[in-house]
Amino acid sequence: MIETEGQCLKMDSASEVYENALNNRYELGVLNSYEKLVERNVLFVEAELDTVAPAGIMMKPLAEKLKDTAASVEYKTIVSGHSFAGQRMKLTRIVGEWIEKTIE
């Protein structure tokens, strides 16, 4: 595999990314994070136009499941695609405000 700077997964093709995700689906599965999050403060930020990891099948089910626990859950939506391109300042502001509120 050729390492390319800026390539976060260090994979050369979409099929490699898919195969890695398939092989590690339990560890990477968002719903499998439930036990780790039941007593934590959690912020979910949804990219409303995300077609890579649609919130309706990725984050929303976990957020809904956590709402009935001791977890402190906050859910925000940004009109953006998967990479939050053009919305990263808004994303940063949401995360920063959540951190400030959470550590008080």
C-alpha cells in the first residue's frame, strides 16, 4: 500500500475502505458503542445531507437509545454533506460550546 499524505485511512481504493469496514464492522458499528456511552456526556452532530453515513441509520438510532439512560445526550444538525465542507466553523462552534457547557 502506498502511503499518501492527507489520506486518513491510508488505503488506496474505495474497495479497500469497504473491505476494511466490513471486516471491522462490529468494532466500527455506531450502535455497538452504546455500553461505552450510557453514563457519559455525548454530542452527536449530524450532517443532514450525508449520503456516506446517513444519520438516520448511523447516529439517530444510538442517540434515541441513549436518551433513556443516564447519558447526557445532545443532538445537533448541520445542513452539509459528509465532510462538513463549508460548515466546519459552525461545527467547531457547536463542539466548542458543548465542551464549555459540559465542563462547567
